[in-house]
Amino acid sequence: MRFIDEATIEIKAGNGGNGCVSFRREKFIPRGGPDGGDGGNGGDVVMVVDAQLSTLLDLKYRKHFVAKNGEHGRGRQQFGRGAGEVVIRVPPGTAVYDAATGELLADLTEPGERLVAARGGRGGRGNMNFATSTRQAPTFATPGTKGGEKALRLELRLLADVGIVGFPNAGKSTLISRISNARPKIADYPFTTLTPNLGVVRAPRDRDFVVADLPGLIKGAHKGAGLGDRFLKHIERCKVLVYLVEPHGGEGRGPLTDFDATARELELYDPALAARPSMVALSKSETISDAQIKKLTSAFRRRKKRLFVISSVTGRGLKELINRLADDVGRDRQPAVGGE
């Protein structure tokens, strides 16, 4: 299944049915009076969060959603039937914007959450509603109102507690495959990961959390370099960030320079990300000496960052990393004491 995280659709709710102008005509009842019924309401267009979905793929190819109109009223006090709603199912984490104004209409995160994106028109009133003691034969009714119509831009942002960021081939996919139930594609060439991967990490004492492996970032990513900033939005919901660095990144690169470059890209994309709780993990530690690890630990300490030394091959440091992440995520989930 292709991962699609953006889509633009056009929706139109149904129009309300018109009220009816009618008079009762039966044998031996020469003055039966008005009996025109009301029109039915038009159908709404409703967005519903479906926990079984993880992509906007369906909305990439179906772009128009039109609800039915309400039926017109009829004589003999018969009301028109209201139209049913049109349901658009979206994955958790979908932000809904007005495509014309850019206004955020809703941020749909909870399974079953509903948004009436376009409301159907109300049915018109039949002439039976306008009869009075002084106007016993009204010859008019009201028409149904128009249903709402608009274009929407949908943007999916993954719901993950922890986001793993770093340069291509830093070992992000291998790490997430070792600590969670995710099974991403793993290879030794740059940009193996082309879409975000989500996995559930089973932590001790029922402290499970969701981790996301994001495509590799390089210098200039916030301007579109490499895979660009297309996937940077997926870390906006993450409570904790893990900067994954490797010992031997190539010419002109190293753990410190890779960390600085990645942190800079996140800050340029959204300054609020710089204040997000984070830590640094050194992958592929089986390829570096203890003396080098000691020097890197001291260097990151001067940057006020704790360095976790891990190896997805040998399992070194993975339990410690999981426990620390579970603690940080759990701390963020705790409600504020004395708050509203």
C-alpha cells in the first residue's frame, strides 16, 4: 500500500427539498384548506476517523463527494424524505484545512471522531404551515436552502510518541525493527526509507509507546533538499525525539556534525522542535572503540545531551534506551496537577 499523506477533495452537501403548495380536495369537502408538506433536509458530508486506516490513499484518487438532495414536500401533508449523510473515512492524525483560506477546520486524532465538513440544506416549509385565522388559503411555500460546498486540503501527521531522526543510513530502520513490531525495508543505500514507519514498543510495566522512523534528513531538508520537508511534519506530534548518529558517516561527517546538522534542520523547520525533549543515540557501536565512545560521550555532555550507545546488531543499550523513552513519554502523558 502506498503511503499518501496529503490530498485535496471537493465536497458538496445536499440541498433541502422545497415546501409544497397544495390544497385538500376531496368529494364533499369543498374547502379542505392547505395541506402542502415540508421538504426534506439535504444530506451532510461527514468525516469520521477510522483507526484501521493509515494513509490518505483512497482520497488521492476520489476527489469529489456529493450528498443527495432532500425530497420535495407533497400534498396531503406528506413531508419529503431527508437525504442520508455521505461519510468520508480518514486515518487518525488527519488535519482538515479549508483549501481556499488555509484555515484549520479540525484536527482529527481520536478513533470515531466526527466532523460535519459540509452541512445539508434545510427543507422548505409547505403552505400548511402558513395558514392562520385571517389567511386560511396561503398560496406560497418556502424553498429549501442550499447545502454547503467547499474544497478541503487534508494533511496526515503521524500519531507517534517518539520520533527517530537522522541522516540517511544512520540505522533508523534497523533500530525500529529491533525495538518494535515494525518491519521496514532495510538496505545499505541512501534513502532506503521513503515513507515513515510506525511501530509499537513493548516497555516494562505497561509503558508501551509508539515510535516513528522518519526518512533521512540532510542539510537543506527544510528547503526541499534530499526528500525535503515533506515528512518533517510527521514529527510535530512526537513527544520525544531521538537523534540517531553513526560513527562513520563518510567524508566530512561524524556523530557531532550529523547531530548539529539534523538539529539545525528541525529548528529551521519549526523552532518549537528545538525545545522538544530529546536524546542522542549512537548506532553501530560495535564498529567503534571504547576510547572513542568515551570522547563522544563527553562531547555530547558539553552540548547538554545524554548519549546512548547502542547496537541494533548485538542489542547493546537497547533496553536502557527503551526504558528511558518510556519514562519520558509517560512523564509527558501525566496530566498537569492543579490545571484546568
